[in-house]
Amino acid sequence: MHQYGASLFGILYLLIGVVVAVTNGYAIHSIGDLLSFVLAILLWPLVLLNVNLHVAV
């Protein structure tokens, strides 16, 4: 039972990260944008605090 709860939490965390990244202007047009998008998904609470995670390549 605990394995499913952890998996559900992980999936929910990543889905929220995708929504937050897309709604805050993280789009994929280059490698730097892809890195920024992945960072925004993983660190979405920081995006909500207006931390700029855009990577300049």
C-alpha cells in the first residue's frame, strides 16, 4: 500500500510541475529551454515564488 502512495505522490508532483511550468511561460524551443522546463517541473515551488529558472546557453 505504501508503494502506491509514494508513486501517486510522485506522479501528482510532476503533473503539478508541468502545469506550473507551462502557465509560467516555460516553453521548449532550444536545449536551454528544455533544461529550464525540466528544472521548472522539478522545482515548481520555486517558480511559484517567482524564482527565475531560465537557463541561458
